[in-house]
Amino acid sequence: MSSVAREPTSWRSFIETSARLHTLLDEELRAHCGMSLSDYHILLILQECPEQRARMRDLSRRMVFSTSRLSYQIDVMVKRGWLRRESAPEDRRGSYAVVTEAGRQAFAAAARDHGEAVTRLFSTALSPADDRRLASIMETLTHHLDDLSDSETS
């Protein structure tokens, strides 16, 4: 008998379905809007920030990207004209990512297609009760991970 602990049956379904959804959404955004799901997620986060700007370290944390991976992604988006970098006057080492007008337009165009894809691939499969249960489960997992992260940094 194996000494490896058995994973809950939900884990495999979660990881495989999440990866499949991520891949399908990424492929659709690339095909219809010329942007990756990571591009979209960064623009979404920035759209929700005051002045549509955020510190790079905060974006890195929210995206769960290493500093170098985020820096590369931001550089790609700067070259496309969707973002610009600004120095952080309060911290000479830090910088901000800021959405440009072209980035706002690209996001608005992508949001329509992405919203339709999310509805088709995800939302229509769930009843309102399923949606509430899944949201509750994801919130529980988020709090669990936050608690673990807080205890590791203390």
C-alpha cells in the first residue's frame, strides 16, 4: 500500500477543469482580441484601481507572478501601448503600471468577447445555487490561503 496521502476527489477535478477553462479562455482572447488571459487580468485589476494604476509589487502579488515574470509581461504590454510605467516618487526602487487610453480601449473590446466566453464556458453550466456554493467554496479557500500566508510571514 502506498504511503502517499490520497488527494480529495475534488482536487483533481478542480485542477484539471481550472486548467482547461484557463486554456480555453486564453485561446479565445488571443484569437478574437489579440491579448492573453494574463494581459486581460492585468488590465482588469488596473481598471479597478484608483487612477487605473498600481504598484508593480501589488500587481505581482495579485497575479501570483514572480517579479521577473510580471516585469516581462508589463514590458510586452508597454510595447503594445496598453500600459506605461511610472516611477514611484515615494520609493525610488518602485514603479507603477498605468493603463493608457489604448489599454482602456483594448480592455473594453476584450471585455465584451471575454464576458460572452465566460458565460458560454462557465456561467451557463451552473445553476444560481451552484454558483453561490462555488463562490462560497472559493472564498473559504482564499481565506485559508491568506491565513497560511499571514502565518508564514509572521
